[in-house]
Amino acid sequence: MCRVSTKHFINFIKEDGQKAEVYLNPLIDFASKNKVLLQLLIKLDIKDHLRRSQEEAIENVVRLVEILSRNLDGFGFAFFKLVKPVSYVPADVDVLVKSEEREEIIRRIEGLGFKVEVKEPFCTTLVKGPFIVDVYVHPTLGGMIYIDGQELLNHVCIKDFNGLRIKSLESYA
């Protein structure tokens, strides 16, 4: 059994990957678990059904983000944990919102056919088929706030996400 450490994986993604055949299955498994399978397939120039499914998945996420951007225009919000330096398919779309606008934003997203799956004090999860949108007032981990989301909203900028211009957080934030 071939094991791939996180360090080796990161180095592989950064470098040219000439030894890919030796590590291909473990790399695919590792990349999939870390949500960067698309980046690996691009890096290795693999053009098969797996890559097509990843590209289709990211296209669907981009369309969702575009729809959310249009529907939330005029509100204080930012997509976060979305813009990254690698090509990947996020498991969900995370939106940070002003606390006083939270309920109206949730209603807007419900108007797009999403249903509230989980409602916690600082995060509401909405689902529509395979799509998940998490609406945060404060970023949380296990229900515990790890940073003031309302302060983060003072650091919003426009960033590129797969060819789409979106409201996101400054890199330093």
C-alpha cells in the first residue's frame, strides 16, 4: 500500500508530478478527501469522466454563486472559504451576512427553492438537492464562534471565483 503524506501531496501539487503513475490512486483518494481533486486532475492533465464530473460540479457551484450574488445584491454579505489558490469543488457555499439582515437573506435563499435543514444561533444551513448554502453571522466550528463575523464584514472586496466577480473577504481577513 502506498501512503501519501500531506507534505508530499502539497509538494506534488506545487511541482510537476512526473512520478504520478506510482502515486495516482492514493493521490486521487487524498485529493478527493481534501476537496482538491479537480486541481490534481488538471495538474496531471487527466481528461476522463472523473475530471468531467469535477468540472461539471464546479460549473454548478459557480452558477449557484452567481444566482446568490444577484439575489443578495444590496445586502451586506460576503462569500468566504470559497476563493482559494487551487481549483477545487467546495462541499458547500458559505455566506457571511450582517446579523440584522440574516432572516431576510434566508427568506431570499428559500425563495430560490432551498429549505432550512439546520438553524443554529450563528449559522443556518439551507439545502436544495445536492447544493448546500451555509448562512453565517459568525464563523463557527462545532457551534463555537472562532472569529467575529460582523467585524469581518468590514473587510469585503471583490474577487474572482472561476471567472465570476464576487463579494469576498480580503485575503488578510
